[in-house]
Amino acid sequence: MAEARTVAFHTLGCKLNFSETSSLSRLLETEGFEKKSFDDQADVYVINTCSVTDNADKECRQLVRRIQRKAPESLVVITGCYAQLKPQEIASIPGVNLVLGASEKFNIARHIRELAKGDSAKICSCDIEEVSGFNASWSVNDRTRSFLKVQDGCDYSCSFCTIPMARGKSRSDSITNAVKHARELAANGVKEIVLTGVNLGDFRSDEGDFFELVKQLDEVEGIERYRISSIEPNLLTNDIIAFVAESKRIMPHFHIPLQSGSNKILGQMRRRYKRELYADRVQLIKTLMPHCAIGVDVIVGFPGETDEDFKDTYDFLHGLDVSYLHVFTYSERDNTHALTLGPVVPVNIRHDRNKALRNLSYMKLQYFTNQFSGQSRKVLFEHQDKDGMMEGYTDNYLRVVVPFDAGKVNQIVEWKI
């Protein structure tokens, strides 16, 4: 496939996937490929998949059909979590040429060169237990912010989750490497780094744990902002919270998965904390940083979740000083322990509960935002959108939208909310 010289990417899912897609793109560009927009004609299309929800699976199929209509002679490569979990299912999708599992995604250039259109779909994968290496990834030039992967995989066994099956055991970069990458990103003009991983707080290397990583990154000149993407409440220590409160570079913004406000459901989910610990973490954050944004992941409709359990979750979140919710409707995933639990919550009730929490999230965000009305906060502005506007985020993650001004792009500006 030596004549293939253009490649286009599409990313489904999380910040970690965005960082890996960006690294795959740079890897292929060093091999002589020219990057194209996914809407353009390209010789090779790479879809980096997620498998957290059923929608991600369906979206992957829709994208392949779109490519087939637009560029039937092009090669289609699927990688990411869905590719590791269900390689045979993906290989059976008409138009797919190559499926790369977790162990092979960073060997993408070699695999593409060995492909020819018309070959049956080729699967390059292995048992996830065999995946042990860490591939550093970061996004650059795609956004003002850079997503820097410092950890991968997960040793937890939450009963609803397929991620350990898709990404393998927990493993981390070294602190030395992470600091080196941060310096390189600073040299490229990046102002903000979002630290990403599958279970970020479980970062550990010979040089120290996540707290030590954060302390050393805080010393890197040129990076003006760090955000901690998502961290388990049991791994978000008081020391980390206190350090962020004093730091000039780590933003007052935490995203802390809760999943349920019912201790009964938390136990069935095999989560490693109770809601009391979660409330303690939120209270400490708000005591030290009243202006801090706190985002929450929550799942509704988990097997066995009664009306009373959901009311526990709703009331707990209603009384908690958090800023916004990411609400997920439980969906059955193959090979998870949750499939053995019951009773199953009817889909219409799952959707009603989702709607109730999304309404609560809207009210929470309005309340949080209104507290800063009339105040000035520092905003990092990003690129122009298709409507001639530009957006930016305050240190505590308030979204600001203004008419495009080229002089403000990738600049941190004092802005009245």
C-alpha cells in the first residue's frame, strides 16, 4: 500500500482517545502520510473507537458506511476499545480492511503498508492480558489544550465496565518522561495540558505516585494551566486537594466519578468507596477553593436500582455543592458482572431518571455560573468556530463565548463574566 499517502482520522469517546489519535496522526505523518480532514477524500481512514456506550458501536458502523459511499476505494482501519473487545464483529462490517487491537495500534504504519484493497479484513490483536507496554500520547495543534496521557489500563473491576478488558492492566509513564513531554508541549506554544488516563489517580512509577507527578509538573515553565481530567474519589487524596488549592498552574477544577448516591448500588457496582467519602472530598475542596468547579459522573438505571435508590442519588446530588453532572444511562455490556444482577430497570424508567438528573445538572450549572456574574476571571481563548465566534474557559471551567478576535487565540485574558 506504498501509494497511499493521505490519511484521515475520526475519534469516538474520551480525552484519552483524542490524545492517542493525535499521536497516531503524527506517527503516520513522519512515515510520509499527509493528514486530511475526515470530510475530505483520503486513501486511508482511521476510526479510533470507544465502547463505553452502545451508541459508540453504532456510530462506528455509520462512519464506515459513510466512507463506503464517499470513497469506496479507500482503506478503512478501526482501532480503540471497540476494536479490542469485538474484533470479529468489526471485521464483519462491510468496508473494514484492518482491525488493530490495543497491542498493535501504535504499529499502524507497518500494518497499513501490508494492506491491499480487496483483501478480507485483517485482525491484528492479542489477549488483553498480554498488553503490558505504555505508549505515551498527547494531542498538539488540534486544540489550544493538549491532552497528555500519563496512565493507561485499570486494575479495578467495576461490575458495569469493559475498560479493563479493552485496555488491560494499569500502567504508567515515568515522571521524567511526563515532565519531558510537558516541556516539549510548552515549546510548541501549548498553554494548557489536560492530564489523562483510564484510572489517572492510580498513576505510579519508580519515581513516585500521582501526587509526586503533579508536584513535578507544576514546576514546568511555559505551561500555564493543568487540568486533572477525571480522578476516582478514593484516589483523590487530601494532599492532592491541598496542593491544587495552593498551585498557580493546576486549575481549580475536578471531575470526580460518583456513579451512584446509593451505598447499596455502589456496592453492587463494586466501587471502592461509599458516598460519605465522596461528600468529604467535595466538602474539603469547597472549603479550600469555594470557586472550584466539580464535575460528577453518574449512572442511572443500574440493575437493581429501585425508585428509592434513585431518590437517594438525586437527593444526595441535590444537596452536594457540585457544578455539573455527566449523566449516563446504564447499558448492558457483554462479559460484565452487572449482567448477572437484577432486577433489570425498564429502559423507559432509565430514560426518565436520566432526564431528571440532566435537569438537576442544568440547575447546578446555572447556580454555579451565576455566583461569578460580574467578576473578572482569566480565560484561555481557543480558535474560531464555524459561526465566527470563539470560546474559552475560565480557570474554574466556565465557558465564555465571544466574537472571534485573532489576537486573543491561545491567550489568557482577564475577562468579566
